[in-house]
Amino acid sequence: MHKGIMKKRDGSSYKVMVAEDKEINQMMATHMFESLGCEVEVVKDGEQAVKKAIETAYDIIFMDCEMPIVDGYQATDTIRKHEETLPKHKHTPIIALTAKVMSGDKERCLSSGMDDYVSKPARIETIRDIIEKWCEHRIDHVKEW
């Protein structure tokens, strides 16, 4: 059982993007993030992930690695290149959320510009820990259930 709703210092919800092409995984991720109190937006491919990441200020992005049109590695690389052009060098944490668990997969994710790696199926406690790790400076309080 997880600890409940997560909030930023200002009391607002974390804004999360999930890039995932499989509908069942989209539904599971949406439920998991919403149960943590996050505002979640799902995109179905890397091309949409890049477009949304450029248009919207997300607190954290969870990126599947294998998607149609543009994969998660290419999408992450494109997002990182865009971030380098910004005046304040914004860096949105991008976390691999993938079923790829073979030797070398984590290293490939990190070398593409992703910040961390979570294997599917992810447990809600793992997702909470990742959000706390990468966004802790924005966490204000956690309401216990």
C-alpha cells in the first residue's frame, strides 16, 4: 500500500507525461499516476512526446523505449537537444518505463539522455520513489491514507 497523494510545495499536482503506445499500458499508467494525485497526459508515440514536451512544462516524463514513428531513445535525444537551446537550460527528468530488461538496456536508456530506468510492470511504490527522487525539491507534503 502506498502513502497517498503527492503534492508540490505550492499544493499543486505533479504534471506527468507518459509516452506509451499500448492502450492497456496507457490505462494502467493513467490509473497509477492519478491515484498518486498526479495530473497525467498520455501520448502514443515519440513524435507526440517531443511535440508535447516542447509545448508543455511537465514535472517529469515517463518514456517507453519502443514506440511507433519515433522511439523513446530518439524522442529523448530530441527533447534534450531542444532543452539545450533554452535560456535557462531547463532539464525535465525523463524516466524510461520499459519492458526491456536485458543486459545493456538500462545503459542505453541513460546514454540516450534519460535520467533513470523503471521496468514494466512498475509498482506504484516504485513510481512514487522515482517522482520523489527526481522532483523532491517540489514536494511539499504527503497526505497519509
